[in-house]
Amino acid sequence: MTRKLLLAAALLTLIGAALIGYALTLPVYTDFHAPARLAAELKPEQVAEWYPRLRTFETPHKAFFNWGQGFLSFGLALAAAIGVTRLFLHSPRFRNFESFFIAWNVLWLLRFPATIYFHALHQSWQEYPVWADWVGPTLSREFTAWITGALVTNAFLIAFVLNRRLPEKLEWIRPTGYLDWIRISVLLLWILLLAVIAFASIPAGDVGGIVTGVLASALLLLLVAAPQKT
């Protein structure tokens, strides 16, 4: 299974690199000066017209680049998730919940540079009109969301690690009671949600959503297989 996943990761990475390479051969707009001209023609109260009119000048560059970036990120994240899982399973030094929570919070920290990169890329495509201060407020909202998410999920995960130890191998442990079934069900639904977010982030090339979604799923999978302390 691991070998097949690594082959899939390599294939996705190659496809992504090829799509990005092709995108770079295309101009972003059929008219290089179109964004500047639109910014001069439109006024702030006409912001609703900005994107529809800008799209009329777009080439396939953005679509190919975003899909390529999405596949590339997913492939690299999948390979990294396999590596991280192996590290926790086979290295006693890392097989503890201190390391688990460090890894979990590193993923939240990754959301910050990923968010900056996402908006910087779109700004380089001149998608944001110069007279609209969208990037600053958007970054502020998203950074607040990442901080809140980190605090809430850290607190929430404590309930899933109590009286447990990280596993030495991934295997299904049949729940022994009602609370065990709830625990496993919540974790599996959480993993499913992260997987949906990661897949849905591919078309937009959202590196943050893809990388953190895949790696967080791998970490939660360790909790699914975590046996009770004896």
C-alpha cells in the first residue's frame, strides 16, 4: 500500500510540474495592460464589475497554474504524510504526544506563509484593483481564523489522547464501548472533512489547504490506531 501511495504521489507531482511548466509558456492576459486600464476606467463603487470584465482578458494560464500547483502540492504532501507517519510509528523518540502536538501546531503555522503566498500570487496576476484594499483585511481575517482554529483544535484533541499511547503500527482497534465508538466516529469524520478540503483546494491551487489537510489527516489517523494505556 505504501509503495502504491508513493507512486501516486510521484505521479501527481510530475503532472503538477508539467501543468505549471505549460502555464508559464502562456501570458496571464491577452492584453498585458488590461488590468491597469480597467483600474483606471472603474471606480471603487463599481467593484462588482471588476472580476467579470477582467476574466474576459484571461488566458488559460491561471487555470493550468492552479491545477498544476494543486497536483504538485498534493503529491508532495502525500509523500510527506507517509514520511511523518513512518517517523511516528518507527521512532520511539517521536512516538509521544509532545511530538504529536508540535507537529499539529507546525501545520497551523504553515497556514500563515501559505496564505501570504496565495494572495501574493494573485496580486502578481493583478487580480486586486489598486483602489481596493482587499489584501490587508483578508489577511487579518484569515490569520485570526488560523489562530482560533489552532487554539480550538488543540483543546479538542486533548480528549482524544487521554489514556492513550501512539501506536507502533496502523491497525483497526475495535471500540469496546459507547464512548469509544463516538471517539472513533468523530476522528473518522474529521479525517473525511480534511480530505474533502484538500481535494476541493486542488483546482484553486490552495497550497495551505492541501498540505495541511493531507498531513493533518495522517496525524489523526495515528489517533484512530492509538491503543489505550495498559
